[in-house]
Amino acid sequence: MAIGDSRTLLELNVHDALSEVNDNITDIQRPLPGESFRDTALRTMGRDVFLTSVNALSQTGEMVNIDGTGNRVAASLFGSQEVFFVLGINKITPDLASAIYRARNVAAPLNSKKNKKSSLNPCAKLEEKCYDCGSPDRICNALTIYYKKMRNMQTMEIIIINESLGF
Ligand code: SF4
């Protein structure tokens, strides 16, 4: 099992809860001692189960994720047999356009604030909205729209928690 980068899963303390029944979890937030980000990210791919979240879920059925390095969306799209997206109701939007808007102008600026380098991005320093920046630490390099379960994947499931979680 692997856990992708997700504030929602962190807030739910999913890693510790699952560790009680599974001692083989790869978590992008918990690299092995001395391990590079790339090596941890590669270990999250191709696992039987992958857990992550999304930046927005539209009431018309699409999910939207923005990614800076690509490891989170890559692992959610291919390699795992079962992928679970866990999200709070704060991420639900009326339609695809508002889901994309939320991902770019709500989730991405808040994510930019998370670490030292990306907190210098204009969305993190100025008003919380996207400036379509050219920052070297831009966190929005790909936008993924999930329409349906990926072909050949056993399960792609959405778990909605009835509270506000993550970005
Ligand atoms: S493109 Fe740049 S300004 Fe826009 S949300 Fe992403 S990091 Fe922030």
C-alpha cells in the first residue's frame, strides 16, 4: 500500500491508523533515512493500493488534481490495482469549471504556502489566487481531470468525509 501527498490524509492520521494492520506502507511524507524524494516517489508507484486525495470534485462527476512534480497524479492513474481518493466536503464544487477554478485558485495557493521554497510563489505571498507564475518552484505544472475509472484498474473509489479537510 502507498500513500500519496495529501493534507487530507495527514489530518485524518491515516498512516498511523493503517500501520496498526499493515507494516508495508510507503508514504511520500515518510522517506527512509537518507532516501531522495525521487526514490520515495518511485516506491509509491505500482503498489496494490494507492491512497490520495483531489483538489476538487464536481457535482457533475469529474475530479481535478494539480501537480508540480507529477508523482501523485502518476501513481493515481497507473500501476495500482486499487486507488482511493479521500476528500472533505469543502472540495465539492457545482461543475467542472468551478472545480478547475478551485484547484487553481484555492488549493494551489494554499499548497504553495506549505513549504519554504514554494511559499515564495506569488499566490502564497500576495492575495490567494493564481497568478499563472513562472516561478521555479511553481507547483502547478499539470492539471489532471479524472472522468472515469482508468481502464484495467480494478477499483477507483471516492470516499467523501462529511467535514472540511485539507485544501
Ligand atoms: S501557477 Fe504559480 S501563482 Fe498560480 S497557483 Fe500555481 S504556484 Fe501559485
